[in-house]
Amino acid sequence: MLFMVVEKLKNQDGKAVYRKLQKGRGLPDGLKFVASYVTADLGRCFQLMETDDITTFQRWIADWQEVVEFEVVPVVEGKTTREALEPLL
């Protein structure tokens, strides 16, 4: 499954996040990083992640909570949604 992870950087402290990233993303087995985007004001980061086990998110989030607040949203690619809805149109 794909998940959009919306991260709010605590105190807009991008430096704290990037210092922690120097040690690596700390992804548990089974959690795949796909892509990320950071707002110009360093206030939020949007990451696309992939996993079949939500507990992998829980371990990863627990490790990053000191510098980031998380919202995790399950997502589906637009073309997959279109295909699913096609018979109903």
C-alpha cells in the first residue's frame, strides 16, 4: 500500500530534521521510501512511502517524533482509482 506522510516540522526546524537524516532515514524492514517534497518555508514535508504492514510506520514514527509531527494518509494512484470506478460510470 502507498501512504502519503505529511510531516509538520516542529518549530519549522528543518536543520534538526536534516541533522537527524545524516544518520539515515532509519526505515525498518518493510517500509520503502518513494519520494519527498519540502515546502519552501521548511514547515512541512510530504513523503510517499510504501508498506504492507502499518506497524512498520509505527516504529519509524516513534523514532522521529522528537522533531516531526505526522499525519499518515493511505493513498491510491489516480489511474487505479479510475480503473476501479470505470464500471460504475
